[in-house]
Amino acid sequence: MVSNLKISKIGVEKMNPLIQSLTEGQLRTDIPAFRPGDTVRVHAKVVEGTRERIQIFEGVVIARKGAGISETYTVRKISNGIGVERTFPIHTPRVDKIEVVRYGKVRRAKLYYLRALQGKAARIKEIRR
């Protein structure tokens, strides 16, 4: 029964078939390929009272964590001179769409060092794809 095997950081684990069937229906297929260092524009649905609107959050992806249904990514931007970070689950229905604006060239999986950098020092070199 190879279909219910899950590869994790420590090896191959068996996933409960019931949980696997529930999560497969929740996974989104319209997610573009992006990595840490890429600049993305996230269209997130925000509920204010009874109204629902779409808020755009554009910034650099500084981390991706987890796998499967629980995978998340963190986006950082500078707003009025203050660094703002927001973490989104990849497969959430609260995110309308994700656009990749730029592809960045970095040599790390987690870009937490960008928190200490300001101005031009925090720039990331762009890759043409």
C-alpha cells in the first residue's frame, strides 16, 4: 500500500487513510511555484463586519515551512518604514490567489537575516526566468 506513505524529514511514515482522504480534497492546485527570496503578491480575503474584501499583501517570501495541508509561507514587507511579516497557509481558502512578481537569487532556505537589514542592504538580486 504505497499510496498512503508520507515522506517526512525523518523518513517514511504511514499516514492514516482517513486523514489522507480528507486532506487530498482540501489541497489547492492553483498555487504557483515560488521559493524564499521571491517577491509575491498575495490576494487575501479579509472579513470586516459583514463585508468581505480582498487585501493585497506584497513582499518577499522569507520562509516556507511544513508539508502537505499544513504547509505555510511567511511574507515580509516594509510599510511606512516598519517591517511587517505575515504567515499564510498555502492551501487556505482565505487566499484568493498568489502572483509571483519577481524571482530572487538567494542561498538560504530561511531569510530571517533580512529582519536586521535596512534599505539597500535588504535587497535581493533578481533572476530572469
